Amino acid sequence: MKITIITVCYNRKATIEKAIKSVLEQDYHDIEYIIIDGNSTDGTKEIIESYRNSISEYISEPDKGMYDAINKGISLARGEVIGLMHSDDEFYDSKAISKIVAGFKNSETADGIYGNGIYVSNDTEERLIRNRIGGIFSLNKIKRGWLPLHPTVYLKKSIIDQYGLYNLDFKIASDTEFLLRYLYKYKINMMYVDNYIVKMRMGGMSTNAKRAVEVLYEDYKIYKYHGLMAFQTVFLKKTMALRQYLSGIASSF
């Protein structure tokens, strides 16, 4: 089973090498690795090019943002299953993809798989900030604001071909719309693996404070777009995130 992993980036010189290494160090070797760079100017391209022999596809050109870049990566993908590795993040350990593959091989019906992840501080200590345990999938949980952690989600390419790419009408939280479309609207068959898949750094492109406020508003529009009780669902989603954050603080003492 070939797994395609897509990394998109723009001016991520400080973190891109860790992301690349975490992919290349996986103990599962049937991996197609695609990197889409938005024509970085800070030295990111030079780091990527130093690993060029280990990267399956690499494009560096201007784009319309992160989700446009992800769509470009998906259009190039030849793997049976597709997942993401954000340029600020890394895999939890070298066995993460093996665990994803085992999940697919143990299920005859899974269209997608997701797992657990952690958020850590953006420093050398990498203190636990937030613990995201995926838990068993259900539509009722989605109505209460739950979604699997996006970078732990791996989908069969055939399903993406059927239900479409990331919606560029949503500039900041298109991953929320993408997951709601697949899980809530089309009700694809999702399987949970109780393993940690990814380690995300606070302050990265998906976790910085300014972006969090912008995501809040766009989340509201997206939940409304999908016919859910938008204000209530977003409130419950953020309450859930706060509990996970407080749990992370408590566990660090």
C-alpha cells in the first residue's frame, strides 16, 4: 500500500527540516513524499533542495494559500492513501505511518483513518500544551463540535477523487469544511486507531493566536454552511479545546 504524504510550506526555514526528517525516518518505506512550496524567500527552498533525492515530487511556485497548495499536492498524488505533514509539525515517532497502514489492512471497509496527536511548546523543551485523543467516531460528536485532528487523518485517494478537494472559498479553516463534508455530509466510513500520529508545535501556521481568532469566525460560517447550529457548535468546539489545553497544563506539573 503506497501512502502519499504532502507537505506545503512558505517561509518555514526554522521548522521545515524537522518535518522532512520525520517523514524520511518512518519505518514504513512505501511512501510517496510530495512538497509544495509557495516560492519561499527565507532559505526554505535551499533546505528542501538538500533533500531532493529523497522527495518524490517538489514544486516551488506562487500559490493562492495553504489549501491551494494542498490541492496541488493531491493532484500529483499516486498513493492509495493520502495524508498531510504540516511544515511546522512532525510525526510522533517513526512508526506513525506503519500504524496507519495496519489500520487500513485490518479493515475491509475503512475509507479513512485518524488517530491522536499532541500540541507542544515551540521551544527546545517541547512541553505538552494540549493532548488530542481522537476517540471513536460518531455523528453526534460532530454535532457537539468534535472533529478528528486534521493532520492525523488519512483518506483513500478514491474517496478524495469522489468527494472533492479543499474548498478555496474558505481561506483559513477549509480543513474544517473538508472534514465536515466527508464525515458529516457524505458520512464516509472512518476508523479510529488509538495511537499518537503527529506532534504539532504551538505558534505554527495552524496554531498561532491571530489565526485562532480568524478561524473562529470562519468555523462559524462553515458550520452554518453545512446546516449545523453554528454558534452552539463552535462554542462547544472551543470549550472542548479549552479542556484539552487545561489538561495539558496540569500534566506538565
